[in-house]
Amino acid sequence: MTRHTRTAFALVLACLAGLAVPGVTGSASAQTPPPEALQIRITPDDRNVRRGEVVTFIVEVANTSTLSLLRDGPSGGTGLQMRVPEGFAFVDGSGTIDLVGGQSVRALDPSILRSEPRLVQDRDGNPQTLNLGAGQGLRFRFQVRATGQTEPLKTSTLRAWLVAADGSRLSNDAAARVRIEADPELDLAVILGTVYCDGNKNGQRDEGERGVGGVRLVVDTGRVVDTDADGRFHFRDLAPGTHVVKLDAHTLPPGSQALSSPLRRFDLTSGIMADHAFAVSCAQNLQRPTELVMAGESGPAPAVTQESAVLTVRGRADTLEVAWEGAVRAPRKATLEVEADQMTSEGKRARARSMNLPWRPGALSRSLTFYLGVAGAPVDPKVATWQVEVTRVDGAVRELVRLFEGRGAPPDKLAWDGLDPEGASGVLGRGLLHEVRLIVVDGHGERLESAPVLIGTSWSA
């Protein structure tokens, strides 16, 4: 059979099946539902993916009109037309269709343009358009792979709509945004740095010049870090290009000041680390006495005699009680727990710091209940604020997917159904770990952060 004969044979089959053929145009009859009456929705509609990852999409269609789309009617039936963005590929054989009666059948893509696949019913290897009666619905499932040709950090849009047998459009678009995550090792950059006491003020860190801990820095992406005890800090997963890091001079030790501009500009290259050291003139004042006396049977520690106008106290206060001028101060701490499935001996649900859930594309079968609190002295409800952050952890990538916030003291309980703020789609990632944290700012300079509650989701529902 020659190439021309095969082409003619394919055209005859496509026309007999009522399918659109490239180069053959037409339009469905006016006796079809108006586009706004054919409701079409795609999930997930906003997704971060990595190169090589396969994403499963679900397209739900509902005919809310009084007109039907039938194979023996004016439209010749219907099918799902898609436009796959550049760098993505439709996975052959991945399509299935849930029909009106609940039966699930394989989908067939008879199109020639792989960037615009069309899904119809697989009828013993032959394409057949679908019936969609008045008041009825269809559900399509298919997979798309992000190839190595995708551009990191770029957001693309996958579109889907209903077409008649002749390929003419019947519905409006359903759109899903997909954003390619960058590879931290190849596509992104890292800034390393230190903040140190420049004793001789020569602009270079010499042997014996110590780092300054607890200094806050912010990069232009909005990320904030504090230096560790040795004055070190880093910002990772930064996009290539120009970035600015600022040292917050208000967080330097009292009497200290930056010896150069607190702003530093970096021109970053993919996969390359950049570094910088912020030199600081440190005002030091050794206090006496140097002995730390713990409270015992004889009472609290004696008051410290201060030799200067400013006294800086540093240390770890995980379980420590500090006596200040005779009064014991217990450190405040934010607490967060989640209600577990297990029951206590009193017949109440237990509380836990971690739990695993079966993954669902929409709302959770049972809402998560978090218990929030502040141990120690209460916060001032007039000026305090609180946040509960839900962060999705996918390897080295961390993404804030849900945020609850309010003013005053945090509530005792917080319930969440797993959906986004609009209540439209679930945000818990399939087969991933999620960290939930309570953050309380008391309005007087103190920031409390709870230990994370860990929520894991299964790969299968």
C-alpha cells in the first residue's frame, strides 16, 4: 500500500467515525447547547512539576442545557480536545473516560497533531465519539509528561474543551497552569555569607575575629534568615539573575554597626555559589559577675549588677528558667498538635505530632483538627498576631500551600478540610510530606514558633 493510499484510507476511516480530519473544516449544528451551558473543569488547575514527572489530570464535563450531544444527532457526538503546552507530551494510552452510566472505558486519541490530542471512546480499536445527554456528565482522565525540553521556572497552560465530531468547538476552555520546578543543583544558585566582628576594621575576616549570631538578613525574594552562633547564613534555591541581600542593622548587638553598606548585590549564575562577608564594628562590654547561679532551695538567683547602660543576654532557653532581679521568668513557647485517629482511655481522640493520610484530589474525608496554644505567660491580645503555615516538602523544594492567620491570641482549635482558601481544590501533595507550624508574634518583639506537626499523604487514594 502506497503512502497516498494509506492516507486516503485513514481519511475514510476518520470520516466514517465522525472525527475531525486536519484540513477538513466544518461546524456543528445550531441545535447544540450554548458554550456556557457545557460546564468544564480541570483538576489540578495549578501544579508545580519537575522535569520527567508525569501528571494525571481529570476533566469533568456537565451538560446543564436541555439539548443533547448525540452521535446520531446534529453534533455527531462529542470528544475532548486538548492543547498541550510546549515541552510537555501526552502519554499515549493513559486516557480513560467515565461514561454517563458509570462505566469506565479506554480513551483513544486518533489525532495526528501530538500537541493537540483529542480523546474519544475506544471502540474495539476504532474511535467513536461520545454521547452527552441533557443534564448528564462525563469524566476524562489522562496523563502528561514534562520532558527535558521544558524551561525551568516557566509557567505554561494546558487547555481542554469539547468539540463536535467535525472538530468545531462546543464549550469554553478549562485551563490548568503547570510550573516547572528548577533543579537545585543545575538551575538555581546559592548565596553563602557571614557576619563577623572586624576588630581591626580592614574589611577582611582575620584569624580570631568571631562571627555575630542572631543577625537577621533578607533577600529580595522575601526570604528571611538569622545567622547561626558563628555568624554564618545562606540563601538557597535562588533563580539566576540579580538579587539583593540586606542586613537588618536593628538586629545587631547593641552599640554595634555595619562598617559598609548593609545592602549587597549579587549577579547569580545557575549552579554557582556566591559569597559575601558583612563586616561589623562590635561594641563589647564584659559584665560581672560571670557566674550563673541556678535557683534552688535557697530561692532564686541573686540580681546581676549591671556595669553599663546595656546588657545583652544570650543562650538557649528550651527548658531554662531565668531569674531576673529576683523574679523567675519562664520562657513562652508556641504549641501545636493534631487530632489523631486513635482514641484515649477516656473515649476522646488522642493528640499527636504526626499522622498519615490517604491522598485525595479534593477535600479530606475527615477534616484535620489542630490544637493551638501558648505555654507560659499569655500574649497581649491587643497587639499579638498568629499564623498557621502549611508547607509542602518535596525533596529540597519547600512550598507554602495554605496559610491561616489572625489577630490576638491564637484560637484553641483550628479545623481544615485540606482545600485551598477558595475551597476549590485540595493542596496536599500526593505521596509527599507536609509541615504545619504555629507562629505567634506578641507585638513587643518576641516571635514564638512551634515545633512542626508532620502530615504525610499516601501515593494512592
